[in-house]
Amino acid sequence: MKALDLYKLGYAPKILITGIDGGEPQIRPAYLTWQALFFAQQGVKKNVLLFDTESANTWQEALNTKKLMEQQGLHHVIVVSDPPHMRRLSWV
């Protein structure tokens, strides 16, 4: 909900949806799909959504997000996650 709020307030032109840490590679797209459906139901256009289907942990998420940002020409990021994951991200 926070990511949606920030997007609707104009703080972010894109939303990156990441997978579950340690999840099986074949399960990650399904996990991303229900999140994408939620955003679509809230009026977010498909071309706004970006997906990370490769990462299996927080470290890989950080690396893949950096790479995606470089490819997309993005220079800033707002991270939205749950408190335990935010703590891991701050270490990364």
C-alpha cells in the first residue's frame, strides 16, 4: 500500500516488484504476478511495473536493482518493504 501511495503522490515514476528471498525460481513469477495484479486493480499501468525475477536473496536484489536502474536511466530509489527486510537492506 505504501508503494502505491508514493506512486500516486508522484514520488516514483516506476514500481519495481521483487520476488521472495530463497524462493524456488519457478515460483518467483507467480509471487510477482499477484502483486502486479494488485497494482493493476488500483489503476497502475502495466508499463510502470518493473520485475525482478532473478534475485534469490537481498544481496542479489540490491545488485539487480542497481543494474536495472542503470538500464532504465533511473538515479534514485525509494525502498518499501517490511521492517525485517529493511534491516537486511540497510546492511547491504
